[in-house]
Amino acid sequence: MKVLVVDDERDVQILFEQRFRKEIRNNEMVFAFAFSGEEALEYLNLHQHEAVLILSDINMPGMSGLELLDRIKNKYKTPPPKVMMITAYGDKENFDTAMRLGADDFLTKPVEFPVLKEKLKAI
Amino acid sequence: MVYLDAIQSSDVKVFFFAGLLTVILLFGFILYFLFTYRHKQRDFNLLQEQKDEIDNQKHLVENTLRDLKLTQNQLIQSEKMASLGELTAGIAHEIQNPLNFVNNFSDVNKELLSEMKVELAKGNLQEINSLIDDIISNEEKINDHGKRADSIVKSMLQHSRRSSGAKEPTNINTLADEYLRLAYHGFRAKDKSFNSKLESDFDTTIESINVVQQDIGRVILNLITNAFYAVSEKKKSGIEPYDPLVMVATKNITTASGESALLLSVRDNGNGIQKAAIDKIFQPFFTTKPSGQGTGLGLSLSYDIVKAHGGELKVNTKEGEFAEFIITLPI
């Protein structure tokens, strides 16, 4: 499974690589990283249909995670990659907007990796 | 006898008239003195009254001045607190993020250590070495993020405290970056629909310079918050296409007189500043925000702070296109 992680915090990459080191070593999962919504779209343009799952932060400078979600769901229709939103603000407004725009799941920070792993396995 | 009488009676008349004249003159003088004395007394009283009145007014003015100074200090403090309020959400967000990393990386290290135990039993030195490297690098991450949270709490406390006025070596790049993030998250927490591209271009050749850290921090914060306000207003006005952009840059420069200085600029692509307002923006209590939303003290305080550092605060703008505030500080 290929996962694109979008977050403006660069250390998220090291964290994911360590948290999923077993899965990465066993080739169960492959991760790609983008540090802004714009970068994520660029990546998706270059590697169409590669990422099955996108994990995106909401609160990012420039294109927000919600805007990215909207663009992905509108542009890649067949089949749209699954998009999971991860945000520090688990308020209703963010949640409702994410759901309306077609988010497949909604997690709040701090990310509980055991929970995230369970969710990823279920996909 | 008759002659004598005549003489005597004419003498008497002369004496009588002379006496009468003297009495009248004397009386006249007395009256005159009395009159002028009373007049003078009245003048004196009037003067005294006026003096008392002036003294009174002086006290009043002095009291008013003291009250004004007190109010001004309170205003400066409340302006500080207002900007702190704006920052609160940003601060919460900015502390949450490093804390997540601290928690997550320490969890990972726990896992890695259990794994190491297994590898130790197997005697797999190569694997143990690579685990140790990972653990060390994670510990460094924990430390970095702990320090990040620490510096945010410190700068928040510093921001709310009254200025000690002491200059200390400060890395302006770090300070600007910190406030850029804080202000951004603070602004976003207030207005969820707000978003802006942030660009920073920090001159890494800049070494620490001596400034009153919290004062310069407030100036930077004020300029950045103003920039966010400007782009969010332009976005709200519905102009399309429009991509809000706020840029913060620092640069080492040499002034015309050959001295080295530090340049810090905050530029936004909002609606700029109207010609009519440009002479007033640094005046206290001048604000273009709707009443109740701005104290009108931000830029005037910023101006005073930069002046007190021997520097300059200038503005560059084009109506409808951009505004750029440039601070020059002597090194």
C-alpha cells in the first residue's frame, strides 16, 4: 500500500518512517511525503494512481488540507484515492467540512499510531 | 481800631480760607488714598484669586497629565494583552505540535529499546548498532521539540511581562520565524476560513544582535498581524483570482554612511495603504479598522520601539497591490 503523507511539519517524515519501520522493511507499506498542499498535488500529478491513501494535515499555510481534499476528490474520480484528514483542531466545523468534501476518515492530533495502524489495515 | 479790625478780619479770613483749603486738601488726599488703597486692595484680591485659580488649574492639569500617563501605560499594557489574546490559540497549537513529537518519539524509542533487547539476546551487533543510531537521533528530536515548546512558553511570558528594557543578544531570524508561526496560527484560530501563503527569506549570515527582545518581538508580531489582516480583508472583498501572500525577510546591509545594519521586512499583497492615511499610520490612535477592533497603537508603539533602538521604520506601498514595512536596525 502506498501512502502519501501531507504535513507542513517536516519531522512527520522521520516519525512515520520510524513508527512504520517494520511495515516499510517488510514492503507492506510505502510512504511518500509532501510538505504542503501544493506539493501534494504535484506529487499526485507525477505519480497518478500510485497513492491509494492520502493522510493530510488540515492546518497548513497556503493550500489548506481541506482545499487539497476538495481538489483530489474532484480531480481523481476513478477511483478516488482515500483521504484521511488529521488535524489538531477536532472541532465540528472542520469535521463537517471534511465530511462534506468527501473525507474518508477524520483523526485528531496527537495521532495514536496503534489506532492509525488498525485503520490502515482495515482499508 | 477800625483799621486794625479791618486788618484783623482780613487776616482771619485769609487764615480761615487757608485752613479750610488745607482741611479740604487733606480730606481730598485721605479720600484719594482711601480710594486708591481700596482699588489696590481689590486689584490685589483679584490677582490673588487669579493666582489661586491658576494654581488650581495647574494642579488639575498635572493630575490630568498623571492620569493620562497612567492610562497610556494601561493602554500599552492592554494592547500587549490584546495581542497576547490573539496569540493564545496560536500558542496552544504551537505547543501541541512539538509535544506530539516529544510523545511520539519517546514511544518509538521505547519500542526500539524492546527490540534491542531481543537483538541483544541474539547477539546481532549490526542490528543493535543501527537501533542505537535511531534511538540517538530520536532523542535529539525529542530534545529539539522540547526546546521548541520551551521557547514558545518563554516568549509568551516575555510578551506579557512589562519590558525590563534590557538589551540582549538576539537571533532576529529565529524571533521572526517564531512570531510568524504564532501569528499565523493565532489568526487562523480566530478566522477558520483565513489562509495565506507564507514565505520567509532569512539571511543566515546575520549573527545575534543586541535588542530588547520582547520589544522587537512585539514590533515583528504587530507588522505580521497587520499583514494578515490586510490579505484577509482583500480576500473577503471577493477579488478573483487572489492568492494571499505574506513575506518576511531579513538581510545584512551596509548603509549609505558605510555602517552595517540589519534589514527586516514584512510584505503583504493586500490592498496597500491609501494616500490619505499614509501620513497618519504611525500616529497614536489612528486605525483603519472598524471601531472597537483596533486600538490604533500598534504601529505607533512599533515606531517608538524601533526609534528607541536607533533604527528606522519605513513603509512602502501601492494602493490595491501591496504594503511593505521595513525595519532597519544598527548592528
